[in-house]
Amino acid sequence: MAMELTFCFDFLSPYAYLAWTQIHPLAARHGATVRPAPVLFAALLNHHGQKGPAEIPAKRAYVFKDVVRRARLLDVPLAAPASHPFQPLLALRAVLAAPEGDRRALIDGLFAATWGRAERRGIDDPATVAHVAQAAGLDGEALVARTREPDIKDALRRATEEAVRAGVFGVPTVRVGGELFWGLDSFDLLERHLRGEGGVSDEALARFAAIPSGAER
Amino acid sequence: MAMELTFCFDFLSPYAYLAWTQIHPLAARHGATVRPAPVLFAALLNHHGQKGPAEIPAKRAYVFKDVVRRARLLDVPLAAPASHPFQPLLALRAVLAAPEGDRRALIDGLFAATWGRAERRGIDDPATVAHVAQAAGLDGEALVARTREPDIKDALRRATEEAVRAGVFGVPTVRVGGELFWGLDSFDLLERHLRGEGGVSDEALARFAAIPSGAER
């Protein structure tokens, strides 16, 4: 059976955008499949009591510069989004409201509208989401209407909770079996894992898990 | 004049340890010099209102696993420290108390005692620091005594404040000219920068700096 890569993401993250452009060729190289899992990054942050990079001015400035550099290195188009941070709920729900077979094209379109080219109106705008969905071969208006239904809202909540239970604390994170790979920067380790290399012994991990906490900071 | 790489670090960070093993060969490849800059990571976190990875259980577990994988990939020895987090003040001050020409050997020894081999007593213990300093060719007892003097305490405070002013929010961070490279994962971009490639235009950065904040999260 093909290995399944669960790609946990939020449209808010430019690293998730860059990683999304890489995950499909990566999966293809290893005969794996990709299952996109939209999660609400803000809920992950709240759960773990963390601030997002966009909330720390020095980190926000660094991240945008790093993203520009990374995008150039990967030869991936990058543009400044209409606003950031923005409310990603509508777009995340739209992915879950779309039939599974259409999700990849829809995510492609929503990421491109946010980070790939300069759109004047972001994907927090229903008209943008409907337009992108239409271009992906879906009924845009119907999809946006569907995002307002309780079962779709609930599906996003459950997907986020499932990620938290699996130990996910940031996006993008790729889950494969019980292993997590956080960030575009971890993709070299993900590839090693898919080749069956770089396994970490339970003993080695147990030694680190058992490190006692020292004096308080 | 040789380019100077200011290596901001705290012994607390296993990524700083891994990066320290890489920064000297990297600098040598580009005819650059390395200036070690001990900073108190806890003070950076406090300044930016961030939690450290060790304070978020899911992230702590992930980081230790990632570090084990990275160390193996880099073929760098790694052992679980005596405790973590621990109080790094003594070791950081010891670096600043040492003559500049001896600092590299001392940092090598202190990082190795923490992350490179399993020591029963960590570098929060004066006897360990004195022993490591002695092995690095210094008078260990005198160095430990020197860490208690106000000018050394003040030097660490000033070094940390200087890093904050430069926009540093995490360790390891390499400062070169006005550019920052955060994390071992950024070393590919650091090397591009040292080759004079991968420059980011002021216009591109200005577009990202000017992104308006959208709806509250």
C-alpha cells in the first residue's frame, strides 16, 4: 500500500505555501500519496500557549525576508499577500467542503491567490474564494455557501484537534505513520525517512525524553 | 578585510551546538572569521514574549527527535545532557571571562560537555566549568571566580541587549553585516549570502514590510 503523507497546513503560513509546492514531487519520488489536512494555526498556537511569528515584530520581519530568499532558491513565485495575518477560516473550511478529488486543485488556487501572485482581495473574502474555486472546476458560490454549514465547521475543528493529539504544534507539518516532520526545512529528513534511513532508536529517544529539568530559567 | 560572522548562541540550545560544529568550516570556505557572542536565550524569549521550545511539551519532544536525526546526518556526536533546561549563566559568563584567543576552545569544551558526551554533572556546575576550562588550557578555578565579577555579568547583559537590538529572537543566529541567519537550517542561505548570491531587493522587502494586518485572529 502506498505510504500516505498527511500535510497539515494553514493558508496563513508562507512556509506552508512553499512546502505545498514541494510535497507532491517529493511524494511522487517515493511512490507516496498526499492527504491535505487543513488546520487552524491559531488554534494550535492557543493550545500550546505560543505566539505566532506574525505576533513578534523581529520574527515577522525575519520570516518574510527568509521566505523571499527561500522562494527564490526554489524558483517558486512569491508575492506579498493583501493582508497578514488574515482570517483563514473561510478558505480552510472551503477545502473541507470540496470533494476529496478536487481539493488539491482548490488548495493550489487558494495558496496561489494568497502567496503566489498579488491579489488585491485576500482569501478571507468570499468572492475571492468563490472565484478560485470556480477556476478549479467547482461551483464557487455553492462551495462558499457550504462553508457556513455546521458539519463543515465541525470538520475543521476535528481536523485541528486530531493534529494536536498527534503532537503537531506548527505548520506545515507532514505526518507519516507516527512520525512528524515540521517545516519545509525538515523535508530532507522526511525524504530520508521515506527511504527507510535515519530511523531513531527507541533507546536514543528514551534517553532524551528522560532528561530531568534543571534549575528554573 | 575578512567578513566577520557573529555567532549568537546559548549552551541551552542543541541546535546551537550542532551549528557550532559547522560554522568554522563554513567560515573557512568563505575566508570569513567567527566571533562567538554568548547571549542569554531566556532573556531573548522574555524580550519577545515567547515561550522556549523546552516549555512546550509537544515541541520539546519533537526538537529532541529532530536533533538526534540532524546529529546523525551531520555525523556529530550527541548525548542527552545531565538536565534540560538548565541554568546557562555560569557557562555563558565563563566565555566572556576568557581571553578572546581561548574562547573557541572553551566553547568547544562546554558544548561537548553538554551535548557531545554524557557528563553526569552539567555546565551549571562550577566544577564542570572549571574542569572544561582547564582542559582548554585555562586556569579553571580563576575563570570560575571571574564569572562572579560585575563587569562580566554586565558584559553578558550587554551582549544580549546588542543581539536584541540587531533583531535576534532565537539561537543560534549568525549576524553578518546587517543580515541575520537564524538556525542551522539557514546555513545554506548564509553560504549563498557569503558568495554574494541570494540578495533580496529593498523593493521586495518593502512590499512585505508594508502588508497590512487583516482581521484579528
